[in-house]
Amino acid sequence: MSTELLFDFIALRLDHTKTDGVKAAIQMEFTDSQETWALELSNSVLNNTLGRVLKNPDLKLTLTRPAFLAMLLQGKKLPELQQAGLVKVQGDPKALGAVVGNVVTFTPTFNIVTP
């Protein structure tokens, strides 16, 4: 799955009632793929842009894709990855919490139309 699809999947799973009025600007630099991503949460929508550099991000993360996947899929916490030297953090980690802390799991077999 591409990084863009991962970010889109996170955006799809956001609990928009909890992110109402929340703003976060996160710069992510993946050292293994040499990609820079801008994530912006505003108006309960998470946008991602490849190659965009934010002027004043709330948080800047420098990491590898496997470290990012460890956070998303294995439940690894940012401080744990930071202590292991897998993630470099600059800024307020609460910005990441505003995004990943509001991701919900939903049942993919829900009824689109009910009787």
C-alpha cells in the first residue's frame, strides 16, 4: 500500500465529531524513501500532500516507513520509537495525537441499505 493510501485510510477512519475545531500541521520526512509529506488536519478533514514543506509545522517527524507502520499497525508509541532512535521528533507530539488518537475502527460489513 502506498504512503498516500495509508494517509487516506487514516483520514477515512477519523472520528470527525472528535476532530471538530482541531487543527494540526505535521511534517513527515521518510528517510528510507526520501519522501516529504505534509499532513494538515482542519475542519475535521485530514489532507496529505507529497513534497510540500510546511512553513511552521506543529510537529516534524523524521522516520522510516517501517517505523511509521509500527506506530499504525503494531501500536508502538512515539516515545518508545524515539528512545530506540527510530524517530526524530521536533515540536509538539500532541499534534500527532490529534490525528492518530481520533482514528476509529468500524465494521466493514455494515449495511448500506437497511430494510
